[in-house]
Amino acid sequence: MVSPNPAGTLMGPGDTDTGMPAIMGFFFFVFIVVVIASIVVALLKFSRTRQMAIDKGATEDEALAVALSGDVGTAAAFVKPATARPASERMREVRALQSQGLITDAQAEARVAEILKSI
């Protein structure tokens, strides 16, 4: 005898209704694998980004902030700014290069002007 299943289609005596086609089980499995892989990749990326920032001289808090931003490029480019040398030291260096003949008078004057502008 043929009886209707919950979906309203007719089932024969040997038919069984699992409620979900077999292909749906496969897609569900693939979906779960992709979600787990995405989580693992995100965690690895986070820890690597944080470590890159620490290697570049960031503090723990700065490294955490960079890693949480999610931008690997930020971490790769993260470099703590070097402390600026005093202008007098930079000008002495320019004058020493000039006296050694390594730069021309015009180059030295241009560089001195840049140093004076930065003060």
C-alpha cells in the first residue's frame, strides 16, 4: 500500500524517508570542515601577526592591538620609530661628509636646510 509521507509525496512499501537527502549530509560535513579550517587559519594568522609586531619592537599591548586589527600588512610594516637624533648631530654629520668631499656644497646646504625645517 502507498502512503503519503510528511512532505506529501507518496512512498512505496520499500521506500524509507531519512528526512534529508544523502547529498545534504555531505554538504553539511564539508561546511563543518570549512568552518573549522577557517577558525584554525584565523588563530594562526592572529598569533603570527602578534609575533611579527613583537619582533619589530612592539610592546605586548601594541602587538595585541595590531593583531586584533586583523591587518597583516600593518604588523609587517609596524616599526617603532627610532628616536630622532639631535639636529646638531645631524648637521655635524652633513658638514663632515662635505669636508670629506663625499657630498657637494649645494647638497650639504640643501640637507642643512631640511634639518633646520624639521626643528
